Amino acid sequence: MADQPSFTYKSLDDIRARKEALRKELQQDNSSMKTQWNSLFHKEKSNLPAHRFANLMATSVSVFDGILFAWKLYNRFGGGKNQKTKKKSRSFLASLFS
């Protein structure tokens, strides 16, 4: 705000005129921000076959990537233990009788 010029007001009409000018400027900025926000987050939907196919492929790849990630976490944190470990471990009853 240091680069804005300082205004000298001589009457209430000067203050009202400046207030109205600032209100109009804020409304223009607000409408500009609304259009930019809508253009970023609200894309137009298209019913063209190529766009539908592209959206289907993007969704499919995302789902496949999620499944691979879940499988990787499952194997890393003990879900998919090796068969050798399962053969070595004995049940509780077998360990009591040996």
C-alpha cells in the first residue's frame, strides 16, 4: 500500500466519491476473481466420443495405479509373507506336544 498516492479530502463529498470509486474497483476485482476461479475448477463437460474415451482411460489408469500401490503396501507390511516362513511356523498345539 506504500505505492498508492495519498488522497486529501476537503469535504464529505470527496470521501463519498472515493468510497464509491473503491467499491466499483472491488466489484470489478471480485468479478475477475470469480471468472478465474470458475475457469480453474469448473471445466466444461464434453460429450464427444474422444473426450469420453480419454476420460475413461485416465480413470482406468488411476484405478490401476491405486491397486498397484495397495498391493505394494500389502506386501511390504507383512500381508504377503513368504511360503518358507509359513512352513517354519508351527501351530500352538504342535509346539506344546513336541
